[in-house]
Amino acid sequence: MLSHVSIVLVGTSHPGNIGAAARAMKNMGLQHLVLVSPDSFPHPDADSRASGAGDVLSGARVVSSLAEALADRTVVFGASARQRTLPWPVVEPAVAAKGAMAAAAQGGRVAFVFGREDSGLSNDELQRCHYHVQIPTVDGFSSLNLAMAVQVISYELRLELLGLLEKARGKARPSTRSADLMLSPRDEGWDVELASMEEVDQFLIHLEQVLVEIEFHDPDRPRQLLQRLRRLFLRAHPDRMEINILRGVLRNVQRKAAISDGNKPH
Amino acid sequence: MLSHVSIVLVGTSHPGNIGAAARAMKNMGLQHLVLVSPDSFPHPDADSRASGAGDVLSGARVVSSLAEALADRTVVFGASARQRTLPWPVVEPAVAAKGAMAAAAQGGRVAFVFGREDSGLSNDELQRCHYHVQIPTVDGFSSLNLAMAVQVISYELRLELLGLLEKARGKARPSTRSADLMLSPRDEGWDVELASMEEVDQFLIHLEQVLVEIEFHDPDRPRQLLQRLRRLFLRAHPDRMEINILRGVLRNVQRKAAISDGNKPH
């Protein structure tokens, strides 16, 4: 099930960190690495730090935007070192791993996103994630090396996998981690497949357009409106039918709004 | 209590790994580093990888034998990648951390010992340890980078410390490790109060009314539309500001729809 999980590194400066992350991934059984606009890749420093995980590096997908990296994903966690101005659902690594593996077990496609060495993920990038995952650190020295953060998350994913394997074999794992926890209250028996990130993004773009047309949203005075709506809908984890319903509602609103403006429907 | 725990690195070849280990330790609140016969220390590579943890490096004790490093310790864990010919008590990292912190709480002095990059700890060295600690990895690619192994153990120690602190304060930690179940990952630090059920219901009634007005919803052929929308919004657990935003959107839609119907706004 770890094959359903990808590690996404955004804007990495030091190719050595890419190699070290690849090695950490492979140690824990992860294979899918996606690089969003790395500064230097491929690079000899990446190869040397990968040390036996060259296959993860050579299989890495390099893309030019985070949206592209996440297009087919259904559950996205973004690594964040600190509380943001707009609070977001924050989980600790073990909880994230549990949620990720539960999603993967149902065919979900999961991504963990890690930001730049110096500045992490931007607010805009973090707002593309369903959850923020925070690795607990001491106050005042909270910035983990990038590959170390990948190691901790990959380690938690492996522990969760082992826990699930043990459970499947009918014996409880003698560990503190065996408690049940549900990231989303829809782990079992959902009737419709979760919407992909691309489908959710298209809905949010459509929503923004309608909010402008009905004069609710003024792009020149954005306040936090769009971020708050994005956060709300990501939190709900819409399935495909729900997204279809919401898009249908938006189309009907546009038709009405166009009539009221004396224009043709869109 | 982490001040009772030291990290001991034996025969380290690459000074960069010493620096990276120091950073990982400091991130997690550990300070005491002991180096047994390092190949090169101090070294600029150690300084550069330590990146802010220079105090851990400058406070490191350099000794010439493992026995000397362990002389004042009461509980010793040795990192081991594989099963030894002579079986030894083997624990996983979370269990080791629990044991270490329990010992520290009673005034014990704990060490975690890590071996050489290429060959780990010798049998003789491992036999100086009370327990062997094994970080779970995939078969066939089991050798973690040295600093990564230090990161995983330091992380588990921090988790255990946090768990103990919470317990001491009399509240369970909302974690998979305390057997608590968290339905919503936003228990703490949200900026706005959650909406009451009444507020959510009023929004849903308003939404239904608008869906009729924009001719999206036909009350005579309800299908499952309203149930699906109710389920979606309940799942998101909206806060009061989010409900206010959504109500505002509905009002603007009604204003536009009323104009298009040639009626006054509601």
C-alpha cells in the first residue's frame, strides 16, 4: 500500500537533500518521488547521498508546479513547521500516517508535500493540502533538515504499514500506536470515489468566478475569503458526486446571474 | 528529562554525519553528544551540517573507548540493523524511548549508541548494551544513514517526553499513542468558534430555498440531493465565520436571481 503514497519535494535547493530523502524513502519502502522545480536535478550530490536508492532517483518525476504534482492525488498532507495565520487542520506524524494508510487501503492516492530548505511551503502551497502535518520539535529550533523530515514521515508510514500487516495476520502489535483514529469520518463503505485534487481545484476556480459574478467577491479586496472557502471544502473531502452537484449549482447560479445582467447564459 | 539521555556515536567516518546528528538531536531537545574515536572532528563539514546546533558540537565529549563513553550510564541501548548470532533483547524505537524516559524519570542515565556508517556496532560493542534497538526497514535495504537513525530515535524520545508531560498535566494527549480517538483534527488553536447545529441547520434551510429558486432542486423530485449536501457540510464541521460567508453567498445569489425574475430582492 505504500505504492499509493508519493513524496513531493517543492523547490529543493540542495540536490544532496534529494538524494538523502530518496534513501530514507527506500529504507522505509516508499518509491514514488516527485520533484517540483528543483534547483539542480539530476546532480552528483543527489546520487552520492542516495547511496543505493538510485532507483528512486531515476524514477523521480520532475514537474513545474505543485498543482501538477497533486493532480491525481485524493489526500494531501503538507509539512509545516509552524502555526499559520489561517489555521488549518494540523495532525502529528503518526496520525497522518494512519490516515494515509487508511486512505491507501481503499485505493486513495496520497501525497506528502515538503517545502524549501530555507522557507518551507508558501501559504498558497499549504492551502492546497487537506491537512498540515507537524513534526514535534523544541521551541526555538524547530526547522528540521528536509531529508530528516522525510525520514520521520516515512518511518511513521512504515510503522503504520507494519501495524496493519500484523493486524491482518490476526495479532495485535505490541505498540503504543495501535489505537484507532479516523482522519475522515468516512473510512468505510463510502458510496462514491473521492474527488481528485484536480477536480476540487476546478470546482474552486469555478466557485471563485461565480462569487465575482454575483458581486460577493471583489478580487481587489480579497480579505481571506477564498482561503477560507478552500479550507472548508478541503476539510470536507468531497467525493466526485458531491463535486458534480456543487458544479451544477454554480452553473445554475451563472445562468440566473447572466439573465439578470441581460447577457446570454455562459 | 532529555538531559539524562546521551547520544553516543562510535567510530564515525564522515564528519558531516556528526553535524547532521547534532542538528537532529537539538531539534528534538537532546544536548549530550559523545564521540568515540571519530575519524575527523572538529571539521568544517560537521559545522556546516549542524546548521544552528553548533552548541551541541562544541559541547560534545570526545573519548577513545565505548567503555569510557558509557561509564556513568545506567541504561544503554545499542542501534542494530540486524539480528545477531547471539540473541539479545531487541526493542523497537517507541518501546526503547518509553523505557529510556521511564529510567530517566527515576534519575537513571541513559545512552543510545550508534555504530560506524559502513559496519555499525561490533558484536563486542553491542554486548555492552542492555537492549538492542531496531528501526524497522524494508528487507534488502535496511541500512539507514547514521544521522537519520539518530533522528528517528530522538524523535521517539521527544514524543515520549511530550506524552509524559501531558500525562503529568492531567490531560490525555490527542494522539494515536494515548488511545484517544479524534474525530476532527481541529480540536485546538482554531481561530473561530464552531457553528452550532442550529446555525448549520439554518444555513442548510437557506441553501435548500436558494436551490429551488435557481431551479437546481425540484422538491417533487428530491433524489438524494439535500441529504448529500447536508452530509458534505456536516463533515466539514464549519465554524461560525464560514457559515456567515456561506449565508452571504446565498443572499447575493438570491439578489441576482430575484432581478432575473423581475422581482424585488428578498
